[in-house]
Amino acid sequence: MKKAEGVSEYIIVKADNNSEWDFCEYAIIKVSRAWKERTQARLGFLEQFKNDNAFLHIAFLEQPAGFFKKSDEDDEFYTDIDEILGQYEDWAFIIIDEHELNNLAKPESKLNAHQVIISWDSTIRYKAYGKHTGEEFYTHEIDVSEIFAAINKNLQTI
């Protein structure tokens, strides 16, 4: 996995969890054409709440490509998110193939109840829960307009 020079089909996003024993440093999201269309439609749905000061967010069932943790440095699929993202970056487009994606180190917990949460300010974050622990695994917030702007700037459709 490496940071893409421009737009790609995947983004990496900083993530965390509230576990005292399990680890999660990042998530990967496939930003396909279907993802883009679905996200745009959901953002459009929020227009009806733009004058409601009590509106916070809305959640949909949706799973990212996965939540992951750092593996040992000698692991073939070792990923150090700090090497991919700058100090002040929460996400970036990445180049990754399916084989590598399927072999990245995952948290120990089996995750379920995956959600995408869209907030009043058009930021999104992904969240899941440990199946038997109830612990939360979640990404940092992503400003969707930044992703759409990058896609449009590069004149690529994904």
C-alpha cells in the first residue's frame, strides 16, 4: 500500500477504538462510483434538516473495506499509517490491491453493526462494534466535500 499521487479507488482514514486490549489505527474505504452516488444522495437527504438546529447526524448500515491495525514491521503487509499520512492529515487516497487488502492485520475483535454516520456539517465517519465486547471502532471524521473536490479536480470518475 502506498499513498496515491492523485485520485484512486481507495482511501485510508485514521481510526481508533475504545478498547483497553484491542487495537485499530486505520480503516480503508472503497470510493467507487456507487459509493459516491450513494453518499451524494444521502447528503441531499440532509437538506431537509438544514434549518433544524437540533439535528445532529443520521446513520446508515454500511461497511468500509475494513478496520485495521499495525502489524509487526517484519510482516509482508506491514503498514505504518504515519508513513502514509502527514501529521495533520486524517485521510488520503491510496494504491492497494485486493491481495494486500485481504492480508492486512485486523483487530482481534470480530466487528459487526457497521455504520456510516453523516453529520449535520456533511462530515462522515464509519463505526463498528466488537461482536462480544460492544467496544467501539471508529474512523476520524472525513469532510466528504474534500473527497468529491479531489475527484472533480482530477477529472476522473470512479
